[in-house]
Amino acid sequence: MASSASAVPAAVSDPVNSAILAVSEDRLTGFQPDPFGEIAARSGVDADLVLERVVAMLGAGTIRRVRQTVMSTNLARGALVAWQLSEDRLDAAFDFMFRQDPFSGHVVVRSTDAASPGSTYRLWTTLKVPQGFSLRKHAELLRREVGAERFRLMPAKLLFTLGVGHVRRRGLEPGARAPERGEPQHTEFVELSALEWRVLVSLKREFTPDELIRDLWRARAAEAGVDAATFIRVATQLNERGVIGRFSTFLEHVKATANDERVTRYNALFHWAVPPGREMDAGCEVARHYVITHAYWREGGPEFHDVNIMAVAHGTEKPAMLAHKAAIDEHLREARIEFGYTNVFWGGRSEIKPSEIAPDAYREFCRSRGVDPETMLAESGEEGASS
């Protein structure tokens, strides 16, 4: 395999790289025993060249991480969290969530085009805590650490779509959508054995450039203390139990990368308040639209004018994003799904990292901050709420 020298093209616009990324961003669902072979088969690019280009793009920062994702919604309690805090605390809170809290994933500063319900909630994060621990208690810990005034926990009641695929979404016409409705995905907790956790922890850790070889999992098997055949068997069983997401090469979609390229410039969080009882219908219709990368049923509560459908889209031009939003609005009306309120929360400064979900890692985090892990256990019937 060739090295990731600067002579190897690392720009998204390179035709070979585009062909690879159109597959590798979000098309490899489930556990992949030979992910680079699968990318080669689907993209038509030789496997050795796939490896060379992925290593080059990772080294150049075009790709920000390569990893096998897991369905953390089945393994950890999670929520979208909106934080209200004074402007002078915003940057420090952002840095803390991104750099010091392993359980906060997406960290985004958002704004609206006009003052609206919830526009004072500038910091938005995703938060997951391992099974048995309390989201509310962890959010309270974070609130104290960053000096937030309030927060709103918004667990997902249903997931309608989850994918990235920025390259394959380029040039979409507003209103472009699938012929069939999206499929709601329910989240059910899955309990793992000690062996399964060891395999999963090694499986999900992101790869460094020098780890990217065709025989990808042999070293991870050794890390987990098992032979390669056992690692593949356990990973396959985890996939069958629904806890494996996809193998993905995640693009750096905010900062400029090779050739000063930006994959996206605008990160839009769309809100709709649909009538109670129409949440599933609305979510399935929103998820049909190809521009949508994430769509959920979440309860925004009075802070957000009782919105209950949220979706994320990315693009390079703000007018185009608003045109996509208008097309989805019109489609909902055509489907006879009214909404009493809608809004767009635009993303500004943002960072993304995988949320830690291992119970042992949570216990260690608590101890490192002088907190008894036992005091962070969830209480019976605990759910997301305002505080």
C-alpha cells in the first residue's frame, strides 16, 4: 500500500475520492469484517487504492475519523440537550463539553434568525450516559461545572433516519425525497456480557492512519484479549442483536480541509410542532427527504413552543437550506400534517466526537472528579426534563 504522502490527492473533489466517500461515509451498515474490501466492491475502486486514499484523507484532515459506530441508543441513555447560559460563559462551556466530558458528543453553538422561543438556549449538545446511570444527574453535574442557568433534556422517543453522506447529498433539488415513507426505529436497551463489552470497546475505537490495513480487526482482537475468529464471531453476534451502527469515514464538514474545501457551511436544526398523535406520521414524512441526515421525535417542551419533530440538514448555501425547509413544510401540508410552529436553529461553532458509553469509563470519570459513581445511578422511572 502506498503511503499517505502529500502527492496522494486528499481533496473531496478528486473523482476517486468522491467515489470512495459516496460509499464510505454512511453506506456500510452493520459490522463489516472487511470494510475496505466492501468499499472497493461498491465504489469500483481497487481495495489498495481505497486504503491509500482513506489514509491520505485522514492524514490531511479531510476525513476526521474512521471507526465502526455502534447503536449507542441501544446501549446508553441519551438526549439532545439545550443549555441556557450567559454569553460570557459560552466559549468556556463549549470547551468543557468538548474537551473534558467524554459523554457529550456533538457540541454546537446555535442561533436563530429572529428572537423566538428557545433562542436564548445557545449551546446544544448530545449527551449519553452508560446503562444504569442518570442523564439528569450528569446534566446537573455539567450545569454546575459550566455555570449554566438552565438546561432542557430531550431524549429521542423515536428515530426516523440517521446518516451522514454529505458527498452523495450534494446538488439535491429542494423536495427530493424517497418514494416511500421513512421507517421509525425504536430503541430498546441491550445488556452485554463482559466479553461483549471488551469486544465492543475495541471495535468502536477510532483508527489512526497507521492502523488502517486490510486485515483491520486482528490488532483489535488482541487488544480485547481474544483471537481474531472470536472477535469476528462476537462482533457478528452484536450486529445481529442490533447494537452495531455502520463503518464510516466521517468527513470534516465544518472546517476547511485539503484545497481549502468545505463539505458543508450550514448546519440547520429544523423544528416543527405537530399535533399530538401525528408525531410518527410527521417524522416518517420528514425522513423521506434526502437532504435530512437525522430526524427524531423529541419533546421540546414550553421552552421550544412544544416542538416534537426535529431534523438536521447540512449544505453549502443558506438560501438552498431554506428552500429545502420550505419544500418539507409544503410536503407536510400536502400530507395533511399541520404544524403550529416551526423554526430553524443554525449551527455556528461546532465540534463532534463519539460519546463514551462504557460503564467502567463512567465510573472512572466520576472518581476523577471526586464524585461517588453510586450517587449517579438512575432512579426508577427517570426521564428527561427541564431543570
